[in-house]
Amino acid sequence: MGSRKRIKAESMKEARKNIAFAKLNNCPTSPRKMRLIADLIRGMDADRALSELKLNPKEASNRMEKLLLSALANWEAKNEGKKMDESNLYVSEVTVDGGRMLKRVQPAPQGRAHRIRKRSNHVTLVVDSRKIEIN
């Protein structure tokens, strides 16, 4: 029984060698705005995603570009000796979750107060290499 678990663990470890990820916690942008950028690059090749993020005028794209560069650097550190160009890297998944919310009060007319919710988010970006099938 133990040998089967060991074989399964080794195969999982080999499969995860191609995967690298980067996380950005408590990013002071609303999750909705960040998801627009995440949907834009999900499934794209890494080179194309970088150029897309560089040219995008939204403020969240700068943070996402930095995160993608971090994920690519993590992949490079994990796979020494392999070249990024030959391994066909792509953005396999991007998840954007809501982070902590800062609650502030803004004065309103007639002595009232309105609540302002300053939202933040957590972003996880996973980079994987595509397998090229030769027929």
C-alpha cells in the first residue's frame, strides 16, 4: 500500500514541476475591477499576456503585470536549465477573491453619515507550460 502512495506522490511532484504561481494579497483595488483584467489574460500565452497588460490603460493592469512577472520568475527558479521560450508558458488560471474591507464614514446632509467601503482583493496567478502534440 505504501509503494502505491509513493508512486502517486512522485508523479504528482513531477506534474507540478511545470506549474508556478504568485500571490498578491490585500491589493487596494476592488475585486470587480481586478477581475476585468484577470478575465482578459486568462488562458493567454505569457508573452502575449505581458504585452496586453503593458498596453492596458487600467490601473489594475500594472499590478497584474508585476504579478505575472513574479510568477514567471518563480517558474524560472523552479525549472533551472529550461528556457521559457521553448516551454510554451501560458496563464492557466487567475483567481481574484475579496480581501479585507476598510470601512470609513463620510458626512452626509442633515447630520447623517454614509458608510464608505474601501475594498481590496487577493489575486492568485498560475503559470503552466503547454504540451505540444506532434501528429
